[in-house]
Amino acid sequence: MGETVACPICGSTLSEDDINAHLDRCCVKTPTKPSKQNGSIAGSRPKPIAPIFLHKRPPSPIATPKSPPLKRARPSASHTSSSYQSHPSSSASHPRSTPFHSSAPIHSPHTIKNSTSSNLLAAQPLAERLRPQTLDDFVGQEDVVGPGSLLRGLMEKEGSTGVGSCVLWGPPGTGKTTLARILAHKSDAVFKELSATSSGTADVRGIFEEAKNLLKLTGRRTILFVDEIQRFNKAQQDLFLPYVENGWIQLLAATTENPSFKVNGALLSRCRVFVLHSLTYENLLQILCNAVSRISSSTSPSTSAPARPIPDQILERIARLSAGDARTALSALELVLSAPATLSEAALLETVKRSVVARYDRTGDDRYDLISALHKSLRGSDVDAAMYYLARMLSAGEDPLYVARRLIVVASEDVGLANNEALPLAVSTYQACQLIGMPECRINLAHCVAHLALSKKSTRSYMAYNRAEAAAKQDTTVPVPMNIRNAPTRLMKELGYGKGYLYNPNFAHPVHNVFLPSTLQGSRFLWEEGEGKTWDEEALQDWETVENEGRQWEGRKGRTAIRRDLDNIAARRDDRRGEMREGGSELDGL
């Protein structure tokens, strides 16, 4: 039998299990007399109450803050019982009732709970309400969850525990969160969900300790899904290591950025990485059609049927504009569903076009992929591709100065000595972007891009610096030759600083000075044009077939001469290497 408690109304002593039923049955309308159960003092007379407590005290017109407050002892059960018997409260003697004409509806707790859930569901966006719950409803990513894939095989064979901890990497709207929830629901483990954008170290520690204690007491594992895990810094990610390594939690992490750069290497080595790609046009069209079908057949008050039939071309336009993002597609569909029925189809198409913004993350992989594509298109002299990637970046809202800075690099790195006008033009383009800004400066950028793409290319100066840098790093203590040292004082001149230096402009003919250190004598960092280049017959034939419409490259006519020149250059370089070895130089690769 459990502990006993005293009824606050009648003073009866009852067990904890019976007190609630006793209050509901006996004490709501009429207080009962104390019973003799459990050793109570039944039959004893109530303790007398002083007459002063039976009359209301008139309010004092003057407050006296100096007088101490009256301290009353806490009444016992018998005191409480006696008081209620002598002076029952109005609520006890006259229970309140709801008038029949009251406008306030009476809801049972079950009805209120259902109403609250419906309100929360109705507030969710369409993409959340229609989120797939099983792999059979999941559209796209066939290489990851399709028939015969590793992930699907592990899930069907061993459930989510067979998958282990994993990282889902992919662009937004490709199904990372959905897939993680489906994985979690495949087991009886406890599922916890965190977003690194709104959670901190305390939240993570709390879940870890709870998961460890739960596993210890009940044997149930915890699956923790962390969205945008790249937002956690290195110290926060280190917290996961012991719990993942010991199997106390199963981590499912999602990220839109390359985990090789954004996820701690030690943590990444303990997880499988699954790469999710942008959804195809066909995938998005299927998702939209499934959504319309579910909405049309739904009887839920949170999902109303379309106000009018949705033409196929609207769905096709949404699928094409969504750039592989299912969430963007469903958001656009939700806009169409909420549009008034009087809106024309042309106006609806224009509304959809304006509502879908191209996905472009100025801090993520998209930005670096596009600027890399622009740079390589310029290097390959493909002016059309370069112009396309320029337009992609500017249309998505990229900072024009960011593009202009890269063009300055291209002018020296890739064009270089082949066209010395490229660098001044690139610098002028940067200044034009500063002075004019968007949208007009896009014209200046297009001018510079076209010039750089059509210019001949030379990396002689860029590669020369790389060779010189390698030489400088090999030995940073090599002394500067005495004849080219600065000699500002008499003592330094007496020590031989600057002795034997010939001032070249004073002579009408070439003169010899020693410039390189003795260990680097004979080294050449700036190679001749064509030196170091190779002839790849297979690559040339591929270019002739794809880009030259099957015609032979005009340079083939001088192929023999080109090969002869390359062989002569290689022979001269080998001779210089031999001389450097005889002189004791350590830079055999120059």
C-alpha cells in the first residue's frame, strides 16, 4: 500500500491512489466527516475557533506599515476540516454551471488536442506536409536509394542500424532531411533532431547524456539527425567523437557544403558519406504531379483541393525553373494553388517565374564551381562558355568586383606575355565596376572576358615564378653576390660590397655581371616559348573531331618542325642540367 495523505477538504486519511477519486466523488458537493481509517482521529471534536475569526474585520482607514504582519500557523487537517464545516465556501455549496445560452463552445481535452494538431499541420508549408514517409514514395537519387543500391540494401537487410553513422551531402532540396527521417523510422530507436543554425554546445551535450543513459537503462539506441552540420565549429564537432565511436548514438548529418572541408576529419572518418545530386527535370515533374494528386484526393482540412485545374505547362515551367530543388518547386506550386481563380494563365506563368529565384550560394560550392568554370573557359579560349558563366554569376547576384579580380589574375597567369594589353584592360575593368556598378558594368566585364578569351595564351612568366619560388625555398641562406650588393657606407665599400659591378646603361654594348648566387649559376627560370610543352596526338585528334568539325589542325603542316624544335629545346635543357651538376648545383630540375 502506498503512502497516506490527508484530504484537504474533510481531513480524511486516504492512500495516494484513492485521494483523487475521493475528491471527485465525495468532496465536490458536500464535505464528508473524517473517517476512522488508518488511525485518523475520527469522532474527536473540532478544535474551537476564536470568535474574532468568525467575523469580518472592517478595513482600516489608515495603513500602519510599522506594525508587523500577523503570522498564522499553518492549519492541520482537522483545522481545515472544521473551518469548511462551519463556513463552507460558496464554490462548495453552489457549484458553478455553464448557462445554456453561453456562446463559448465546450471542448473535451481530446477535441482540443486534435484541433491544436490540425492548426499546427495547417501552418506547415506544402513541402513539409507532403514530405515522403517511405522509400517507395521517395523520388530521385536512384544511385543512392534505388533498387540495388548500397544504402537501400543495408536498410532492407538490417534497418537503419546497419547503415551506421553517415553524412548526407547535397544541394538544398534534394531530400537529405527526408532521407534521414526515413532512415530513423526504420528502427525502434529514439529519434532526435537538431539544426546547427539554432543549437549550441549545451543542446548537444544534453542529448548525448540522455542517449547514453537511455542506452544504459533500456538498451534503446538514439538516432541524432543534425542539419547543416557545417555550421558547428571544430570544437563543437569534436563533442560527437566519443559518442559516435562508442556507438552510443547513431549520427545522421546533412550538409550542403563539401564535408572534406567543413566536417572534422576525425568525425568524417567514422561516417559513411552519401552524395545526393540535384534532382532532374523528370524527378521534379513527378514530385509536382504526385503533390497535385495527393492534394486533390485529400480530405484533410489543412490541405484544400486546387481552386482550378492546373495546366501541365504550369507544372513543366515550375520544374524547369526550380534548378533541381524540390522544396523550391513545391513552394512555387503552393503559390499557384493559392492564386485566385480569376488570374489568367499568362499572369500565373509570370508570377511563377518571378517567384522562383535561381539557387546561388555566395559562400558555398556553387560560387567556386562557377568562377572555376569561367577561369578554365578563358584559359581554353572558349569565348561562348566564358560568356555563359559570366552571365550565370551576374544574374544570380554575384558581386561584379569578385569576377573582376579573377579576370586580373587571368590576364597575367594565362595570357601573360602573349598579350601585354590584357592586364591594363583587366585593371580598367575593375575600376569601371567600382565607378559604375551593376547593371551597366556587366558590359565592361563582357568586354574584358571576350578579350581574354580571344587572346593568345602564355604561362611563361607565371611558371617562371613558380620555378624561382621553388629554388628560393630550397635554401634561404644563399648569399647575394658581392658585386650587386648595396654599398651605402665607406666600410661596406672597403669590404668589397658592389665591387666589379658594371652599370649596364653606361655601355653601348652588352656587359657581363654576376647576378645569380654561385650555386644557381646557369639556372633558367623563364623558359622559351614552347619549351616544356608536349605533343599529344590523341588529344589533338579529339579536338579536331569535336571542335574543328573533323578538319585537321592547320599546325599539323609544321608538325615535323614543331617536334624538332621541342626536341632541340629539351636537349639544350638537358645540357644545362649537366653543367649545373658539374658545378655542384642542387637544382637539377631547373
